[in-house]
Amino acid sequence: MPNDLKFKKDLTLQVVNELKKVLKTEDVACVIDAKHLCVNSRGISDISSSTVTSEFAEKFKGKDVKESF
């Protein structure tokens, strides 16, 4: 996927927006740690590769709260 990081960030935002709707609060956070299966499928043995995307809303925007994640 040519724009893989943008896709993951968009997915993270979609999760946050859905959590806000379902939970009826603006105070939500989402952290996604995605493994790179395409790396493994190419025969590269680096199984620890991953990308982390996150989005914090309202009360979770504070530095102290973010660091607890």
C-alpha cells in the first residue's frame, strides 16, 4: 500500500470517532500497534517490525495522561 501510514492514521481517527458516538463522550483515546505482515511474507525474518499510531481526544490530550499509555 503506497500510503500505508496515512491509512493507519485514518483508521485510528475512525476508531476514535466511533468510540465517541458509541460511548457518548469526547474523552476517548486509541492506540493501534500494527505488525507488518508484508515484511514477513517477503521472507524477511524481522517479526518485531510494527508501526504505532495514536489519537487522543479531550481529557486524554494532556501530557501526563498520554505518557501513561
